[in-house]
Amino acid sequence: MGRSQQFRRDAERADPRFGVGADDSGCPILHVDMDAFFAAVEVQRRPELRGKPVIVGGTGPRGVVSSASYEARAYGVRSAMPAMRARSLCRNAIFLPPNFAAYSAASEAVMGIFRSVTPLVEPLSLDEAFLDVSGGRRLFGTPTAIAAHIRATVSRELGLSCSVGVAPTKFVAKVASARAKPDGVLVVAAPLVLAFLHPLPIEALWGVGEKAAEKMHRWGLRTVADIAAAPIGMLRQAVGSAAAEHLAALARGQDPRPVESARPDRSVGAEVTFDVDIDDPVELRRALLRLSDRVAVRLRAGGHVGRTVALKVRLPDFTTLNRSRTLSSATDVGREIFAVAWELLEVLRGIGPQRRGPQVGQVRLLGVRVESLGSSAQAARQPVLGEPEHGWREAERAADAAAARFGRSVITPASLLRSPGAQSVENTPPPSGDPLSDPPSPS
């Protein structure tokens, strides 16, 4: 039995007011989280895998686990775990490469079920979302009834399971859904929010990672109740002023944020971790071109353009360098993104007019991201004197059309036709709803 499932059962035994029978009259917020989503989709696609320990991701020596079935989790395998560790824990596990086309299609179907209940759906990723169901009572009944309807529909139509937290606020609903896993519902009635939150460890609070938890442990803060009772001055000394205010509010059950149904993407990116550290400029150039092309495809698919190109470089010792440049006009063209990213990398390698001495030799990871997004329909493009009437923008849009009909593999930059010497494992999640295959995120 998983730790979160055990917590839920223990909580219900200790206090029957938590659970499906709890009063949900003041609980308009649902957090729905798909169970082991990527692994579950693979099992649905391949019924012969049912009941077996399935792990998505981690197929390369430096890969990480993106998702693990509950059969694999029984061995201690968890999302974001290094593949080598997962293999040692579960020697009979079945490792599968991620298929984001399948996950995106399943995610679209899941979100469609959510939106059939309420238009107020805020996706957090491919496999989870907040719902405000305050307007659905007349048609569907109580929030608990709506949660049951969603779970039954997802199971019947998609063959997948999900867990639902029902609560007065987004934060409490998300905590509740985690405690309801797998395949359960947990209701936290409004008058009982503090009774639910206060026994939990401080790691349950948003913003408390491993380092923050270590700092607060040194101050004797171990439960949410400790945070709620701590003087604000102590919290400020432990984690800083901004974090202190945030954590104190959450510990008191305060979270006024509404469900935002149209949350715009802030950036679009992709990154790649190499199986073997590389310093060959030809291989680096190929990798950067491939990433830039992938980012541009995503931008165009989402109707976005962006003004800032950011480069991420991770060295063999795990030092991570980030550089960015803002363009004079927004772009969704892969060649333009690549040109800026390559210039940024050359500066880090000590090449070019802006060189300041080489900071980068061998590279473990490369990433490209476009930020400051806007709508491509509303973006104005400044013509360049002497620019041909048709250029890379038109060529890349024609490639998109061909890929939509025949698949992305039928057309690619000529410089990418020869496979690079270093194989790579991609590990960046796409934005919610992205239909393109690319690296996984924990689920």
C-alpha cells in the first residue's frame, strides 16, 4: 500500500469527517490528478502490460523515471528517480520510451471530460487540473457527486483512473487529491481545513522543498501546525520575508486564488541530456538546431511568438549556466531562434566578439527556451531591407503542413539527417496540451 493511500485510510479511520461522506457544501474547488498517467496510458495501449511493473522514461544511462505504474512503485520506484536506481530496485521492470503523442491525446480527452462539467478548468500539466464546480450543482449535484461523475466517466471512456481532492481552496484540494491516491476521493469540509492540514509535515506546503525543509527543521518546525503557530519573525529568519508570508497563509488554510480557465503559456522550451558529455561543436550545433526547431514547432502550434531566447547549459559537474537575449521583434522561426542560441553558446565557449574566456568545455545538457510570449495573430513583423518575399518563416510553415499530413519525421533540416555520434535522452515536459512527442515530466 502506498504512503499516500495509507495516509488517507488512516485519516478516515481517525476522523470520519474526512472522506466521501464529509460535508462539501463549502467546497467548490476540485483538484483532479490522473494516477500514474504516462504508465497508465501505456498499459491502456498495451493490455498485455496490465499488472506488470511499467516504467516510462529512464531508457538511457542518464535518464530519469517519468512515470511508474503502482506495481513498480511497490518496489520503491518514484517519478524523477535516476534510471539506474529504478533498475536496481525493480529488476523485472518494463522500461518504455515516452510517447507524448499518446499522452497528449489522452490529456485532451481528459480535459474534455472536465470541461463537460464546468468551463472553469485550469490545467496544471497534461495530467492534472483545478476545477471550479460552483456553477454545476444544479445539473450535476454536489461537488462530491461531480467528483464521482468525473472518475466514472474517465474510467468508462478512457480506461484510466484519477484521484480527486474536494475542498474550499486550490491548495487544500491539491493536498487532498495527493492523499486520495490511487483512485480515490478525499473531501475536506470548510470547517475542518485546519484539522486536516495541521498534522501534515511541512513538506506538504507549496514552496517547501528539501532545502527549505532542512532550514525549518533546524528551527524546530516539522508540521504545518508548527508553521501556523510560529512567530512571523522566526519564519522570516528561516526562509526569508516573502516565503514566510506565503507559508504562514497556507498553514492557516488561506488561499484566495481563483481557478483561472485561460492561463497563458509563459514560455515554450525543450532540452536534451546527452548520454556522453560532448564538446564537439558540430554535435553541439546539431543538438541546438534540433531543439530550436522543436521549440519553433510548438510556438506555431500554440499560435505564439516570443521575444526572448534563453539558453541553458549544464556542465559535467552539474553547474548550470543560463543566458538570454531579447529580440527586436517576436519570432516563431526555428532558424532565428537557433541563430541567437548558437551565438549565446559561442560566447560561453569563448568564441566570437563578445567572448570573455571559455566557461564551457564539455556539455552534459543543452536547453532552448523562448519567453515573453504573445499571440502570433497580433504580432507585427518589421520587414528587413533586401529580405526575400518568402524565407524561413514560410518554409517552416510548409514543413508544419507536411508534418501534419505525413508525420514529423518526413521533413527535417538537412544537417540533422546524419545521426549525431552521441545519443541523447530528452527530458523536458511540453506545455499542457502539446501534441508533439517530447520529454517527460513526473506524473
